Amino acid sequence: MLVHICCSVDSHFFLQKLKEKYPNEKFIGFFYDPNIHPYSEYRLRLLDVQRSCKKLGIPLIEGEYDYESWLRAVRGLENEPEKGERCRVCFDKRLEVAAKRAKELGEQRYTTTLLVSPLKSQEQLRQSAKRIDEKFGVKFVFEDFRSFGGTQLQAKVSKEEKLYRQDYCGCLFGLMQQRVKQEVIMDEMIAPITRQILPASIEERLAMYQKRMELEEKGIEYSIVRRRFLNYRLLRGFVKVEKEVVPSFILSYSHLRRDYAKARIEEIIDGVGYANRDEIRIVDLAFVQKFIEVQSMHQLYFEGLPFVIEQKIRQEVDGEYSLSPIVVLDKIPNRFEIYIYALSYKDVEEKLIIKDQDA
Ligand code: SF4
């Protein structure tokens, strides 16, 4: 039986139950989810499904990430609510490709782990499958593992197995609606051109879940804990000297009183230029080179700095809990204009803790 897989939280439990119910059946996992956005989130969910299938001894096939084709399918339905028409089309697309793949592989039956997700309409899935079965001549296997305490058991399993528990269904449109409702920033859609890994970003989670797989392979014990902290995203910023935008690197946690200021440097102490407005500090490249090897401003603004180095520089320049704008320029100017549009907000991130091997 081919099993379309949406995510590890649903698939791990669903596959366990399928194995119990059909002990003589051979299952093939099929990860086909071009709805997932952004691509880094897709990689993260796939990584966790690979881990889960390996644990359960189920072979896994990755489908095509044909995002553009998914977008075309749901065009005009972007504002539909969850469980609405967009979701129906999304199910149709994923189940149709799963049914086709089942047929190609010579499997007569297929199913989907979406059936166990508490946020999905089983009836909608059943209707999608009915139309597809008629078209392709394969049989959809409907299983309700949600009822009679299934959902509670699923939550327990996902915690015990340390599965990656995403907090949105998958697509850009569902995510937008959810974040608007929650009145929180949609930081999943922010990635710096420097490719710097930001706190609580998808890229940070991906690196962490990759690391935990390495730990598991080496038999090293670990825990994943959550911490609450002040996060930051720079949305836009620039510095002008003599009316020209100059290469600059704005350190995280930089905030102006308003978004824009005109300022001049009043004094330079130990390589730090102190401006007359908004507690702005300017440092030059030589100052940054005390912390990390960096050749040019060009390298700095295209490659960025590791987040921990930024924090070390901030600590040295302005001390703890600082929100002063700190900017790196080629050299410290006399006068300048600065624009910073940035947000600081309460956030939660997961952290990997390696347990003491000798304890
Ligand atoms: S909310 Fe989920 S099921 Fe609905 S269209 Fe988006 S990804 Fe598909």
C-alpha cells in the first residue's frame, strides 16, 4: 500500500496504526507536499519524515516539489479559509499524484496520513479520494485513527518520539491567515540575503534537527527544550553619507526612536563613534576585525556575521540589554542619515541540549 505522507507528526502515528491493523501488508511512504512553503520548511518536514520512516522500517519516496504547479492549482482560492475550497484542491492535487504513483508502482491501494490530522476534514479527504479512485482505478483506504482517544495518543507519541511539531498547515496562504489572526510577525517569510541563520528561524530549526540525527547515529543522548526570548528582524535599513547610500551592516537589535534620523558623530572613543541622535553608534571594519576575519564591507553585507559574533560586538560596544543602533561602515563619517525599519518581539525557540554522558 502506498501511503501519502504530509508530516512526521501525522505519519509516525498513522503508520504505527496501519502496521498494527495490516500486519502482512508492505507499506511504501510517499512524501509529496508541494504546498509547503517556504522550501526550507519543506526540507525540515522531509528530514523528520525520513527519520520517522527509518525508525519504522518503511521505505520512503520523495515526490516532486512542483510548487509552481500547486500555486496554479489554487489560483483564485488564496483567501479561502482552512477546510475550504483551497484545501479541497490541495487534497485533490496531492492525492491524485499519490494515486498515480501507486499505479505506476503496481500498488492497488493507497491512503494518506492527512486522515489523522485533527485539523483536516476527513469527509473532504474522502470525497477527493472518491473522484480520484474513479479516474485512476485504484482504491483509497480510509482509516479513522483519530477517534476513541487516537488524537490524544498521537500527541503523546509525537512528544515521546521528539518529532518536529510544526505550527502551521503548510501553505503560504494558510500561514498568512494564521499569523494575522495571532497578530504576530510572519517571520517564516524573512530570510536575510547574507544567509545568516537567525534565531527561531526555519534555518535554525533545520540545522538543529540535522544535528540531532547525527547525535542519534552516534548514540549520544539529548533533549529538545523550548526557551522564551526577545527576537529581532531587520526589515529594511540603509545609511547615507553626503546623500549617497553607502555600504553598511546594521547589527541586530538596532532600533531608532523613529525609523529615520539625521545625525553627526560627536566623539570617537576606543574605535566607537557616538552620534548626537538616538544613541547611534558607528564602528568601522577594523573594529569588527577584532572579533572575526572579514576582508571588506562587500563581504560583510553579502555574507553577514554569525549571530553570536554580532552579539559579542554589541556587548562590547554598548553592554547588556542594548537596543541602540550599531552600524558598521567602511569608515566613521562626520555626518550621516540613517533609516532602520525593524521589529523586536517575544518569541519561543527550541534548543538542543546534549545530556551529560557521565551523569
Ligand atoms: S491550509 Fe493546508 S490543506 Fe489547506 S491549502 Fe494550505 S496547505 Fe493545503
